[in-house]
Amino acid sequence: MQAYILLDRSGSMQSLWVEALSSVNAYAKELASKKDGDAVDSHITLAVFDDQAGLQFDVLRRKQPALHWETVTDQEATPRGMTPLLDALIRIIALADADNPQKAVIVVMTDGQENASREVTREGVKAALDRVKAKGWEVVFLGANFDNISDASSVGVGGSKQMAMSPGTMNESMERLARKSRAYAAQSAPIDFDEADRNVAQEAKIKNK
């Protein structure tokens, strides 16, 4: 299985950046775990994105085995710029398409809405994601201390595959996502966020702001 993590590096992520990176490392560690009988051969691609006079899309890890994950740190990338989410989505989808694995999970983590894309339209991204889902791949959106993930809905990602995470909950939430990813890889179980996941993420706290 291939996992593709697209992480928002826009300036507003500053206060959450260390936790966001830590949660990516937690995901990788849990994905490599052999607990629950769902040990799978998995690799991770991690890309960060922002806008600096156009899309900046930097791949920090490319198809790295989860079992040998190199911890990602804030020395490798720092928040800046705006949020060209649609443009970045097309780029991460292109990487996945190039690999064309039998099973893939695309994880998008952002703390804000699209505000800077220039290369593609929502309709173009939705069409690309429709092709992704037709392959049986999974796509999930995570809001980092952010609930209004309308961009996910607008490109065809259903509510059960969207979740908001409160500060302080991101590591555990990503560990839970990794377990779901293992189950998807081993048993083709769909990835959906349930009530227990949302309670761990303290999603209601964000919704009630």
C-alpha cells in the first residue's frame, strides 16, 4: 500500500506545525506496526505546499517504507504563504497516478480554505478524485483546528471521510487513521471516521467555537 500525505504549509499553520509534523511521524510509526494482525508492506510519500508567487510543492519523503521512516522535523520546512489547496491536490494525485499502486490512501491535512490556486478548477480536481476513487483508493481530509472543510465536499469527498482535530489530539487521531489504513490495505475495509474517532479528535470543541 502507498500512503500520500499532503500537508498544508501555509503561514496560519505556524502554531500547529510541530504537532502536525509529529502526527505524520506517529502515522508512519503506527502504519509500520504489526499489531492487530494487519501488518502490511506500506510506503509513504509526504508533500508540503504553500503559495509563494505560485504553488510551492515540496516532496519531503518519496515512497519511503513506513518500517524505515525517517522522522520529519521542522528543520525541513516551515509555514509561510497562502493555501493553493486545489493545485496541490492535483500534484499529489499525479504522484499517486504515476505509482499506480493497487491500494492507496491520500491524506490531506489543512487548517484553512483554498485561497491561491491558479492551475486547476474545482471541477478538474473533482474529476481527478473521481478517477482515484474508481480505482478503490481512499481519500480523507483532516482539518487542523478547523471545521469548515467545504473544499473537501466541493471536490466530492464525503462527510464520513472528513474530520476536524483539536490541538493536542492530532497524534492520536493520526495513529487511529494509520490503523484504519492498515485494515484497508489488509482487508479492503473502507476508511471512515466514526464517533469514537471524532471524540478522540475533540471535533465538537471546534464545531462549537
